[in-house]
Amino acid sequence: MGTAASKNLDSTSSSYGVTGEDQFEEGGGGGQLYVSLKMENYKLQDHLTPHVYGSVPLVGSWDSSKALSMERESASMWELSFVVPPNHETLDFKFLLKPVNSNVPYIVEEGYNRQLIGGTLQGETRAAMFELSADEIVEYRVFIKADRVSPFDLAASWRWYKQNFQPSTVRGIPDVSINSSAKASNEHGSSASLELDLEHYVIPAPTSTNSGQVYAANMTETPRSLRRVGVFSKTDGSIGALHTVVSVDQPATSPAMEVIVPDPASVSSGSGLVESKSVGTFSLLQKQESHRGLFMDRGVGSPRLIKSASAVTFLVDPKSDSEAENSKPAVTEAVDSEAEKSIPAAAGAVAAAAVADQLLGPKEDRHLAIVLVGLPARGKTFTAAKLTRYLRWLGHETKHFNVGKYRRLKHGANQSADFFRGDNPEGMEARNEVAALAMEDMISWMQEGGQVGIFDAANSTKERRNMLMRMAEGKCKIIFLETICNDRKIIERNIRLKIQQSPDYAEEPDFEAGYHDFKNRLENYERAYEPVEEGSYIKMIDMVSGNGGQIHVNNISGYLPGRTVFFLVNTHLTPRPILLTRHGESQYNVRGRIGGDSVISDSGELYSKKLANFVEKRLKNERAASIWTSTLQRTILTASPIVGFPKIQWRVLDEINAGVFDGLTYEEMKKNMPEEYEARKKDKLRYRYPRGESYLDVIQRLEPVIIELERQRAPVVVISHQAVLRALYAYFADRPLKEIPHIEMPLHTIIEIQMGVSGVQEKRYKLM
């Protein structure tokens, strides 16, 4: 666009579309001058209509009978916009009120003429005063805005206006409406103009991570054990170096790995430390020891697991607790800087639970390992991914470790069904090895500050589970999560998805051959499978369909285990869309004000009609769908044209509470309370408006909405507000907490989240 000239002149305070002064040039550059005039009065006289009259080029004379009518923008605001020809940039004008009864004379505003020269208002700004009678004077606030607009923007804006019959925005420039008489014939546009070709309105999502068919296991934690030297303890108690390779093929999203091949002579069976002579690095065993004193030990004991001498075990820390305590100075501070870092960025009950787990519970209870158990094609990885996303969103540092990913990177993806036989000692050793590697990585990550690890593998035998419990002893609490499915249709569907998506069959061009191999693999697992009967566990039996099922729990206590059970009770794999959208543009949006309970503008009303048509077309075969709104009128008004679906108002869907700043602009906030403005700018996630809320508070109150969205089997349309939708979208898109306040959530755009067996996909429609 050419040089932009912009001055916003307000008779009282800045509140309407201010454009930076640094963009204004006197008499400015190329393009034509666009002028927008607005008048506002909350006690309007219904029998009076605001008008503007004046010199060329507005009407051509000072004849009040030729004054131009201003359009009603809202219940209290009237507006008129026009383009000034380049050879007539000196403009004299005044406001007048025209009675509905034409026999009554016009009422012209008091005072001298208003004059614009090159977009600059001459003289002081003032309100428009009208003397209705000797003892009654009416006052209107006046807003005058001038912009230098290029011919290209004018043309684009005019095309948009003709197509939509409604003012909109093109490159930040309001539409041109020289003659508003067309509005009388069709206030909101013909029904034909609202007919929607859904694909025509599709726009790309900001990121493509969750928009395609992504195999969930590929999105899990990248193995770090394969990047460095490790120690593996054999069943006979001797120690050997891990099998290593020179290069490992990585997924496109992961950085390339460099694997260090150790010198066998550097492996010491007594120290548990491995040194690479070429680079002088040490394994994580040493690093774990250095973190031993970061957390307090209140002396609260817990039952110890009985060790089995026969099982394969992974040597994580060769020192006993007493030896370690004698070799390191004790940490006496209640919470040091490192411990503070390990507390989740959360609020309310979440933060309280985190502090309790850190300071009061047994040492191993401060970290939670949720270990998946189940036959292949029972939805373990999908369940693990959903649970990881949920706990991260609540503010708990959570990671998903998939043993299959470790196996593929360590031993290759093209293993046949024989590799998974229970009577194949080489295959058993290799699978136990990568399971131990993944468990070591998870425990190491926990000791560096992680809180919840999701350990995703079949773990189908007691021997494997005992190995994991011994590794976790004194380091983290283990809960087994067993998924059981007896529905052959669901199992068959999952098998076919596995063949299509799993990297195990990426190089198998023959679907039937891959299908036959996977069925053989499944039979090998079934022959060796032993249901969970030990320790703390959760059994999900036929829960994936969403049509009932059972959930059994044993020895489950504590905040996080309890939240986990509550979440799992309400999850299922039934495919359905969830539509997220902000309300139509409100009057406060137009004026740049925070919060409030304003009505929607004319543009917002048009969006509500387009949204109703969209919902009708998109969900025409989904009569069980429902519409959720907040209790604020701008969302209720946006939903009002939608018919045929039940509407539910949720107070928890109300916009973030701006407290003492409710109704102000950010400029007014910056001017009146600069310290608060800077504090919010520094950390929008944790900043709490005085007497209001923070984003973390919003997340806390939205948990019931997330649970209910997971529980629903029919589509849901959520019409809410920017901060609320940022938090909801972050849950589905698995975005970090720190990003939530900065997620783009544009007006008049629908974000469709597709929930199903293949994960979460996203599609966006921009209707205006």
C-alpha cells in the first residue's frame, strides 16, 4: 500500500481504531483520502437520524435537504464513510439531526464548521451539541478518522463490499460506502450471498503438525539412550556394552543422532560409569547422581518391591541410598531454585497437588510412571497420546515414551512376526533391551524435573513388568494401565490402521502380506499374554467404543492418579467434529476495548447468519449435535440464528475476567497503570488482572469443558471468546502452556477439530 495517512480525532478519549501517528504525512503521498465519521450517543432519540452535510465533495452544497444519512452501526453508534477526490482535500462539514417527520425542521449542531485539510482536522476536537428545545440539549461523541488509501486497496475493498453487502476490512482499511441506499433493499445480504461452498472457505492452519494423518508413536519422545553410551546388566550379573550403530535414520521432525561406540575396555563392572575415550563423555548414571539432592526427603517411608534374581535388569544406579547420601552433601533448603523449576506452571488444585507431591509425599511418589499394558491393536498408543496431552494441558510436565520407536531406531523397522515370538531368545533379549533403554530415559528425565512419564509398550508378561518395577524402585511410582478390547470389529479396524500407518510396514507394498504378518505377530503376543494382577493398576475394558464398558482400579490414590482415572472414564474413540469459533465482531471489538458484555456489530450479525448456514450444511446429518456458548450476550447473539440444535450456556466459557481493566483499551491500561501493562506484557500466561484472572486460571476452570468434550459422541459447536478458545485449542493441538496467550484466534473463522481413532486433525474455514 502507498503512504498511509491516519489521524484519529476523538471528542473525548481515544477509543476507535487508532492508527500510529508515525504513519501520517501531511498532505501525504499517493492514493486517495478515505474519511470515516462516527457519532455515538447511548440515549438516542428514536425520531432523529444523524446526517452530515457540507462542501464539495461530500454533497456539493450546504443545502441541508441534500445531507447524507449516517448508517446505524449499533444501537448507539452511527457511521458514514467516503472517499475524497485528490483535487478536493479541503473539506468543510457539520452534523445535523433529521426528524422522521419531514415537516419538522432539521437540527444543526451548535458551533463553527468542522474542517479537514489533507486529512488533518483544524481546530480543537469537540462533541456535537444539538439544541432540541430551549431546555434540552443532546450531546454526541464524535470520532473522525482519515486514511490515505491506494487505488488497489479501494478496488479490493469495493469488491468485497459488493460481494458481501456489508462493511469489512481489507489490509486494515475499512470499506468504502459512498452511497448507502443499497442497504435498504437488503440489510444483511440476500440468501444467495450466504450460500456456502465449504471447501471455498478453507484456509491453511498456522501449523501442519496435527492437520494430517500422523502416526502417534512418531510424535513421542526421541530416544536419547541411543545417542550415548549405556550399560546393560545381563541376567548373570555381568555388565556389557549396549549394541550400537554408526547412524540412525530419524523422523523428519527429529535432529540427526550421533551414536558413540564405546571401547569395551572402558566399561567397568563396578563403577556403573562408561567413558568414551574419543570424546571423554559420561553416561547419564553420573548425571543422575548429581541430581540426588534436589528434592527433600521428609522421611515418609513406602513399601519396597521384592527383587527377582532371575529377570533381566538394567543397571541405572549401582549405589544404594545410604552410600549416595554419604557421598553427597545433604540439601536442607525446603525449595531451591532447581526444585522451583520442577513445579508445574499451573494454578489452583493443580499447583497445590504439585507442591504436595514435591514436599510431602514419599520420594518415589513425586514422579508418576503410567505403564501401558495390552495386546497390539487395542488403542494403547492412542490412549497414551490423549493422556499425555491432557496432563500437559493441566500444567504437569509429561512425556510419552514409546518402546516401539526405540525398537525401530535400534533394530530396524522391518522385523517379521518371528521377532516377537516368546520362544525367540534373541528377539526377547532385544525387546527387553529397548524397553530398559526407554525406562532409563524416562527415569533420567524425571530426575531432571519431569513429573509424569507415559511408558507405551505391550508389557504383556509379568517378567517384563517386574523388570520395570525394579528399575523404578525408589525413583517413581508405577501405575499399570491395561487396555482390554473384546470387540472384534474395533480390533480389525485398528489392525488395518496399523498396517496403513505404522513404520513397521512402510516398506511393505503388499497390504495383504503386511496384514498376515501382523496377525501372526498378534498371535505370538496372545500366547504369552498375562493380565495385570500386581501393584497399582487401572483396567479399561471395552471402553474405546464410548458405549459403556468397565474400568477397574486397584490401589489408586493421590491427585494425579485420581485425575487420570476420571479422564479415562470419559474418553473414547468415536469419530466426531468439534467446531471452535469466536463470537461475531462485537462493539467492544470495534472500539478495541477489553472484556465487557457488548452486543455484536452489523459485521458480527452477518457472521452469525453465515455461521448458521455453515452449521446447517456441515452438520445436516448430525441432529444430535449441540451448540455451546458462554453466558455473555455476544456469543448468545452469534448463536441465535442457528436452529435445529439444542443450545447450552456455560459460565465457564465466559471470557477471561479483566478485573479493574474491564471496558478499557490497552492504550488506556498502559497510560493509567503502566506497571500492570508491563507485567502483563512480560508474562501473559501467569499475569492475573487485578481482581480478575490469568490464563492459568482460565485453564483451571475449563477442565470440565474438556472432560465433557471428550465424553461427547456427537459434534459440538463452541462459540466463545479469544482467551478461552486459545486455551481449548491448545489442548487439542497439544501446544505448550507458554504459547497459549499468543495463539492466533481470528474473528469470523471456524476451527474444526476432528476427533477419531487416527488422532486429532484440524481444518479452518474463514467465512468473512
